[in-house]
Amino acid sequence: MKKVLIITYYWPPAGGPGVQRVLKFAKYLPVFGWEPIILTVKNGEYPAVDESLLGEIPENIRIYKTEILEPNLIYKRFVGMKPTDKIQTGILAENPANWKQKMARWVRLNLFIPDAKIGWFPFAVRTGQKIIMMEKPDIIFSSSPPPTVHLIARSLAKKNNLKWVADFRDPWTEINYYDESARSSMGRQLDRRLEDKVLNSADRVMLISKLDADYYFADRVDKERRIYLPNGYDEEDFTHLRQPDNPDEQFTLMHLGAVNRERNPRNLFQAIRELAEEKIISPETFKLVFVGLVERPVQDEISRQGIKDYVDFIKYVPHRKALEMGLAASALLLLINQSPNSKRIVTGKIFEYMRLGKYILAFGQRDGEVAGLLDEFGNGRIVDYGSTDEIRKTLMTILKNWQEEKPAPGTNDFRITGFNRHELTRNLATIFADLIQEGKSH
């Protein structure tokens, strides 16, 4: 069995979407003849913790955890957070509330390049070199964010003449929270140079967005090295799901995952308020349910609209429990960041939503990748955050179809199985094998 050294910051007990892709690859790679070896951190700063994911780690897998110098404790103390408070992944997208937060944000953007995990680099490279000497992996695989993982992988691949696949779950320098950030030109240039080095050095650059693969990275990575491998769902996560009780007389629109100010659906709240004022819905017949962290600006908007009786907040729950709750929902809500580059965002959540077989109400750009998926499979609709009339009409249509017990279109589409994590890992194993063969032929 061949070996792959996987470099990832997010690993169980980390929760949230960042861990799913790498964990599922590690789970299924042995099926296709690849033994994963994990290089990660001790006691990482995760926005969420999900102990249940520890049970999905393959038996006998070797996991190496290193120390890391993180600025998070200093940051928390400086801005007045508790040591146990979680720093959310979207913190750089938030408007600083005071001078301390503004200063801390400036320091992060301009002194910690490419990201706040750069303090992991020396520890990971040193341990990674020992792993390579002991394990003799055939290939290296790194998955970002944080981009620091690619710098680690680049150093190790170069020193040991190993093939390397760089996986981008999110953009690097073009990520949404850099759009209007207080970043110096020097900081931007340095970060761009580091990104260019990674893009030019990696044997394959793997992208989860087709728009990234076909368009955004076209002038930076040659076609032969660009690989599109999307996120997906794990069929095993859906076997024997227990459907929680949901009163037949109550319509439930549910969002799974965190919601920050960039995804604040103000006009959805307004539409709910108008329907309530017109007596079309009541707290007994309609609920908007958020499962996961909902940040203060979103909660404040719900209060301002006067619809608190129509909204339930449920704190982070284990992944399988979240899927069970989604199965009980009448329809699912998907919120995409409001930023110029949001059209290239395609979350892993949408594939799990599709597998749950529920109608999807999405907020985002009509010419984006999520819109293309919903149009292709016909199991949902995407609306613009600012389209008040369209939001109301769409919500009314979903309610009417639910009342008439019409099934969501496209939910039984067999093509969805193409996004099964098992099959996606088969594709990854093929990419690895091709790279190894390419190395032998040169």
C-alpha cells in the first residue's frame, strides 16, 4: 500500500465544515490502496469542537501532532475575550467594534502572513522531515485554509523531492474578507508572492470550485496542473438517520451551520414579518431555525424586525445530529457570503442539503456556482439578498408547495451520487497514482 502524508490544521476533534473534506479522504483512501499519515497540531484553535468525529478516524492511522505558536491567547486577552471563547473563522470579515479590535485586526492582516497559523511552520517542517524519514511517503497532500499548510508542504516536498498536491478549500489572497481590509500594500504583495510560489511549485493544484478551476486560476496555473474535485457528502452519514419529531402543522425552514454578518438575510426577516402581519403565518405554523452559532448582528436584526417568536436558535450540535435535524425540516436555508467573489463559493453543506432531499432556499449571486448547481438539479432556488419581492414570492411558493405536500423537485436525482465522498476519494487516489507514474516516466 502506498503512503500519502496529509498536512492539515483542521482534524478531529475540530468541528465545522473545514475538517470534513480531509477526514473523509483519510477515511476512504485505504479502500483505494493509499495509507494516510496525518500531520496536524496539538490543541488547535477551532471555531467548533465535535468529539463525535473522532469515531470516524480510521483504525491504525498514524497521526503526528506538533506544537504551534499561536497568537490567539494574546489576542483574546487584548480584546477582552475569555480564554475559552472561540475565535470564529469569519472574524476578519467583521467590522472592529473598538480601537483594540481594530489594532488587533491590523496586526493580524499585516504581520501574520499568510495567516495567524504561521507559527506552526517550524514545528511542522521539523516533524514532517522526521515523518518522511521514518514513513517514506510516496506523495504529500496539503489542504487549506490556513494557507500555512501549503508553505509547510512546499518546504517538505522540495527537500525530499516528493510529488505534492495542494488542495484549496477556499481562495488564498482573494478570499472574501480581504476585499476591503486594512492591509498594507507591502502585506498584500508578500502574501501574493507566497501564493505564487505555492501555485508554481505544486505538482497539482486542486480546487473545489469549478469557476476557480476554469476561470479564476486559469492565468496562474497551467491547465495540466489544475484539478477540479468538489466537496460532497458521505453516504454513511445518512444511513440509519433517526428523524426527529416535527409537527405536521408547522413549517420549518432550517439553516445548519454558523451565520455571521456577511450572511445576514435582512430581507428574509422582513418577508417573515410581513407574512406574520398579514396573518399568513403564526409562531405555531412557521419556524425559522438556526442550528449553530448566530452572531450578534444577525440576532439584533431579528429583534429589530420583531420576529423573535418565529425564530429558534440551537447551539452547535454534532454533525450526525445536525443531519437528523435537517431531515426533519420542511426546507433548508443556505446563506452564501455577500462579497464580490462570492459567486465562486460552493460550500460542502450544499451537497449534504441535496442528499437530505429537501428544497433549498439559497441566498447569493444568480451567476454563481451554487446557482448553477441548483439550476442543474432543480432542487432549489437562489435569490439575491436585496431582492425583497423575489424573496417573499419564493417563500410563499415554498410554503404553498409544503401545504399541498408537493415533493421538492430534483431530490431523487441519481446524479447526486457523483458527489459521494467515496467516489470523490477514488478520483483523488487516481490523481495520486497518475502523479507517481508521471514521476517514474521522467
